[in-house]
Amino acid sequence: MSNNVIVIVAGEASGDILGAGLMQALLKLHPDLKFEGVGGPQMIAKGFTSLVPIERLSVMGLVEVLGRLPELLLLRRRLVKRYTRMPPLAMIGIDAPDFNLVLETQLKANGVPTLHYVSPSVWAWREERVFTVARACHKVLALLPFELPYYERHHIPATFVGHPLADSIPGDLTQRHARKQLKLKDQPVLALLPGSRAMEIKQLGADFLAAAALLQAKHPQLQLVLAAANESRKKQLHGLLQAHPALNVSIVLGDSHMVLAAADAVLVASGTATLEALLFEKPMLVCYRLSPISYRIFKRKLKVPFVSLPNLLAGYKVVEELLQDQVQPQLIADHLTALLFDPSIAKQQCTAFSSIHQQLAHGANTSAANAVIEVIEEHGISTLKGYNK
């Protein structure tokens, strides 16, 4: 067994953030650790060795994944073979449950301590996956407090670690500073965050820009800032902007936090970005769209009344959600007009966001790192003992 390697497999940009924070906390406890697997630029910047680009795992939807299935299966077989032959101290799957839970199951069967960071949404849909989780990992690291009862009910070890973003946002990033950095005027700002995946941009990008065009035509003073997760998404968005030559919009590459800090309101795809907007206490409208087949399957299995994290965390509807056929430019524009120009609606959202923020600020990176070390040591691996927690 390798005496200093921890494998991490992250499935998308949000997992890259979590992985980088976890690595940093683990290195404080054990500076000799090495990390490899699948990760993104933030993890790589901290010394991570990624065997493939993180984008190869970043795919959503039950139908959408089929086109990439042979590649994903080949990658998983490659990882199983590698880490069966050279067992690491532990393997941590960050999100990407359809990929990671099978990988964790196979490595766990070969004696590798396994953890799953970011609870699969067993409380929302596909509840039967809780049994898969039980087979797959020695412990679940949950970001959200309401997730623990689902695991306690099935006697699955789980720890609430909080969310790292709640510990770092907003930090020193004020609206005034962000607007200065982005060269924005002291006039209303709408942030557009249509997602970090190519499929999300394809499904939502055109409608987001059409809604923005309607708003700017009616309110010429409105400033539009569009967040692009990477160069590929920026190129994709530039292509969509060709349909709106009169639209005055700034594209910001790889800095969604700056975009959110500058905003008065946010139009956002459902996902981690909704949590980031919540932590910045920005009024938001949430949208999402899948392929028709994927949505029908998803809707039939959905067990909760909401899809966005702000509403799930609050336990009631704090923000409006427009899903599937509701994602229409005029409807989007109408909701955003209220968020931008009706202070009472914005205040109601922000009050709820502040309360949720306090619940999630839990020292997540350190809590997760301690949980990882505990699992390793519980399996008789003494390498990490003697380091202060």
C-alpha cells in the first residue's frame, strides 16, 4: 500500500474547488501527502496529478451521458486497475456519483478506504442509491445539514462538514471593489451564470441572452455581466451572442465570484452557482432545462418540491425556479424586473440567505480533512498518526 498517496476523483468545477480546499487542509496535517486521480486547475495548482482532464467527467443528464459512456467506462476500468495494483492511503470521490460510487465500490472491495465527498441526492431522487452508497464508501462527507438523517436511517456513517464556500464568501470582495475591477458604473448590474457545462450553455444560453436583451432594451442603464467558466464556454457564449449584436454585455472569464459580487440580481442555472449567489446574498432567479427524455425520467423520480439549493436549504420557496418549458425569455425578464427594481422582494430573499449562510459556515475543509484521516487510521494505517489535528 502506498504510504503517502491519496486518490481524489472530482467530476466538475465545483468538485475542483472542494478538492483543492481538502488538499490544503490535509497537507497542513501531513505535508508529505501526494494526490492524484482526476482534478481541475485549482487542484493541479496545489500539486495534484490529474490523469485526464476534469472535463471528461463533466456531463449531465441520463441521456446525455450515453454518448460518452464508452470513454467513461474505459476511464473507470483504468483507475480500478491502477489503484488495485498500487493501493493508495484512501480514495475520495467528489460528487459525480454515477461514476464515483462504482469506482469506490470496486476499490473498497480491494481494501482501499473510500469516502464520498458531497452526498448524492438520495433525499431528492433515486433514493435507492442509498444502498449503493453503503456498499461504496466507508464514510459520506455531507455539505448540507439536512442530509444526515437519510444516512442515519440506514446506519451509514456520515459527517456534516459544512460547505467550504460558506467559510470564504464573500471575504473581502465587496460590490464596490468588484465593480471597480470590472469597470462597471454605479448603475444596476445583472449577472448571467448559465452554467459551467457545454450542455447547460446549449440548453439555457440562448434564452438567458434573449431575456437580457429584452431587459436592456427596456432599461438601457442596465449593465450585463456574463460569467464564462473557461475558454471553451467563453467561445460557446460568443457564438450565441452573434444573435444579439445590439446587446451590451461583458464576458468575464473564470471569475464567477467577481461577477456575483458586482451584481444587484442574478440569473443562474441550478447548481453550485446558486449556493454561491446565496452566500453573496444576491437576489436570484434559477432556471434549468434537460433534454425532454431526461427531464421526464428525472421528474418521475423527484421526491422534493424544489430543485435549487436555496429552496432546499430554506425548506420553502425563497427563489423562483423556472424549469424546462418555463424557461422563456419574456417570463425570465418579468421575474428579473421584479428582482432588480422591487427592493422588498430582494430583501426577503437576502434575509433568508443570511440565515442559511450561518448554518453552513462550519470550517468545512478542516472538518473534511479530519474525517479523511480518521477513516484512514480506522483501517489500521498508521502513517498518519502523530500529526496534530
